[in-house]
Amino acid sequence: MGDEQGLALLVSKVLGTAVIAGSLTVKLPIIRNCIVMKKTEGLSVGSLYTEIVACTISSLYSILTFMPLSSWGELLSVLAQNFILAGCIWYYNQYSLAKCAGTTLVFVLSTFTLYAYLPESAYFSLPLVSMFIGWSGVLPQIYSNHINQHTGPLSIITQSLNVAGSLARIFTTLTEVDDNVILFSIACSTVLQTVLLVQIITLRENTARFAKMSEPESKKVD
């Protein structure tokens, strides 16, 4: 029994490390698509913002409760790449400097307040809040894809990695973390991420036509 537990823990650590390594580039295809298309149409701003908030809250919970980095480290790299995507949205949609600065300030102050002043007795609420915010972030993107009938700059590579990472996280959570709330949250997230992947696959022809229409005129002539 001890050998089986040791093997499971070893596999969990390897999977956790693989998930973190994969997360280092998970959003890069979407970032590339935004830069090539020079627009972020099809990318839900609400979905991105809520994912940033959910990742931040989950990271804070993991830090405050001293969870092993191998069980949540990908949140940090995904968060950094989401910041870049937010920058793309701000740049290509010509957001004012005041709006960008105000949004950044609110985010920084809110994060610091949670970290510095949230009582330990309330730590349990963080994964619950993150879970519901995460749901509210993915659902607008799913709805946007359905209405637009294309998935814009979303990448099948990125989404496949998201689904694979979520499945791996179910195993690592069962092995390393005794937290049913987090397990439930990851399971629900896996379902929603799978729906997004199915949309990317089924709407790929419409998305290809949308991407072609978005090409610069000079490139079309060439």
C-alpha cells in the first residue's frame, strides 16, 4: 500500500511539473492570433477579466494555505499571459490610458487587500468565490462563440492543453490536496473547458473564414 501511495505521489509530482511547463506557453497561440489579425474580436473581455480574477484568488488561496507549488503553479504563468492578452485588448481597441490605469489600480489594490487583511477564518471562502467567478468567465465566451458562430482568435492548441491540464489537475488534487471544494471546482472547469474545445472543433470552418476576412489587404493581394 505504501509503495502504491509513493508511486501515485511521484506520478502526481511529474504530472504537476508537466502541467506547469505546458502552461508557460498555453496562451501564446491566442496572443499570436491577436497580433497577426490585429484585432481581438471573438475574445470575450468579460471572460478574460474574470479568468484573471479567478486565477488571482486561487493563487492567493494556495499561497495562504501553503499548498505545494506543483499543485497550482500553472496559475501564475497563465495569469501573466492573461495580462498580455488584456494588453492586446486595450491596445487594439484603443482603450484610454486613464481606463487602463484605473483598471490596473483597482486590481492591484484589491489583490493586496485580500492578501493582507483577509482573516484566516475566511480563507475557505476563496476557492468558492474563485469557482463561481471562473464559471461566469467561461460561460460568456461559450455564449459569444455560439452567437458569432466562430471562435475568433481562440486556439485549438491552447484549449487542448487547457483540457489536458484540467484532467491532470483532478489526479494531482486527489493525490496531493485533501480539498473537496477545489476538486469540485476543477471538475466543473474541466467540463466547461471541454465545451469550448468542442466549439473550436465544430466551428473551425467558420473561424477560418473569419480569419481570412481579417487579413490585411496587402497580404490578400500578395
